Amino acid sequence: MSIRFAFAGFRHGHIYALVNEVKARPGLALVAACEEDAATRKEVQASGRVEVTHDDFAAMLREVDCDVVVIGDYYARRGAMALAALQAGRHVILDKPICITMAELDAIAHESRERGLRVGCQLDMRSNPKLLTMRRLIREGFIGEPQTVCITGQHPLNMATRPQWYFQPGCHGGTITDIGIHAIDLLPWLTGQRLTEVTAARAWNAKPKTAPFFKDCAQFMLQMENGGGVLGDVSYLSPDHCGYSVRQYWRITVHGEGGVLETQNGEKTIYCARNGDPAAQDLAVDEGATGSYLDDFLNDMAGNLAACDLTTASILHSMRQTLIVQQAADSGKTNVAM
């Protein structure tokens, strides 16, 4: 019998990656789709990518027999929608972020645990072949114990074409919550070092002057459990139009006691230099290195945790740590435990 997926909310384009996956995979079925926003519903219908069956989320939960609810509404709605789906007895998988408040996260964690339901998230950086190779090298001690990490996740703002709820008060939840979750989820997995402290974090408004409450720039300094440090920049300062092709759209540099590894957007190899090397070199990516957040979610649902990289527990932990960093940026507090 197929695993039945019902989709709710199409106000961010990331959700279509899951639409395509569910449609393409044997054993999965897309059984319903809901969009409550009239303008978005019209756009979705006109695109032909999904047939919208409902305009009321609560009605879809009541009327549709499904196993999984997929949520892609605007960020501030996601927590309540995930909680409602869990309370209705459904597993949930969401685009990131899962939610934007700690209270929502606590409630989601409680319902998931009490009802034995799983929470998935479209955290796809762990599936990147370059990062899988980089992780293997670090875990094998290729550059020694990691001591510093610099990570940039610069994005283009594209204010004219980006969904306009980004620039409405209370809808977004913060740029660290939005983009930084990728880095905060990735780095412990990549380096083998837990993140233990927000040394400092800040966010500010630079480009969208008509929406001064929207802080499009964000940086953070974190501490790893071995005393090493992380510098992160996840701002919306990448150039419009070509911003997803620049090197700083995910550049990750890890210095260990014995050398350095670096990956950056657009490169097919991993930059490496080690103590004793006569020159830096470019390392090939492992053949067959791959992963899948959807595979992990399905294995988590089946109780096959040994086959999971991302699990409900790890996703909720990454979301919690991300919210801690966002709160530090919003409050100006320093040296905050993670």
C-alpha cells in the first residue's frame, strides 16, 4: 500500500521539490493539496504542478485519509500547522524552518514523542556529495581535529520576486532561522563537534529599507565542544539575478591542526592543503556519495533508525539550536549556552 502524502501551503517554492519526489517515487502517493491563500491558490492551479483539492487546512485534516502532511506555508504558520497535523495523528515533513518560536518547537516535540509520530525537514545539505566527502575526510583525521570553521550562506534577496510575506511583520522569523538552520544542522554532522555556545550573534536591516523590521543581514560566532570556533554569515547580500551562482552561496572552510579543507558553490572538487604538502591540491569527490532527507524520513517512519542520517530527534535539536542563535541575535545576549 502506498504511503499517502497530503500537502498544505505552497507559499515558498521549496515545497515543489517534495511534490516532484512524491510524484516520482513508487510507493508514495499525493492524495490532497491545500492552499488557503486565494492568490497563491490561483497561481498553483495555473502552474499545473499540483491540483489543489482544499482551501481549508482543518477541513483537509478531517476529510483526507493520509499518512503524512507536508507543510510549506509561510514560516510563521508552520509551527501551528505541524502541531495540528500531529494532533490529528499524522507524520509531518516540512520545508525549513519547522517553526519560529521555542514554544511551538516544544509543543511539536511533545506531540511527536507522545504519539510516536515522526518529523522530517528538507535539510538537503547533508546530501551534497562534496560535503559527504569532506565529512569523511574530517572524520578520518585528514586535517586533524577541526579548530575553526568559516561558513557563508549568502543569498540574493530578489525583493521584487521574493514572496511578499517575507516583508510583512511577524511572518518570517529571522534570517538565522531561515538560512542559518542549514549551517547549524550541518556543522556538527560535518566536523563531529557539537555546538555548545553562541559567543555572539547579530542581525540588521541593510537592503529592504521599506521593511525596516526585516533584518536581511545576519552573522554569528559559535563555539564547538573542543573549544574551536565557528564564524557564519547567512545574509541576503548576494547579487540579485546571479546570486545563486556566486562562490559565497555556501562556502565552507574547515581548518584543523594539520591542514585545511574548503568547498564552495560552483566547484566540483574539494580544496585541500596539509602540513608538509608542497602545494595545495584539489581532491575528487567520492563516487556514489549521496543522501536524501526523504529517504531518511521514510526510514524514520519505518523505525529503521540505523539507515537514517536525519532523524526526528536530530531535526528538532538543530531547530532548537537555531532558535537559540536567533534569540541571541535579537536580544544582543552573548555567551549563550546551546
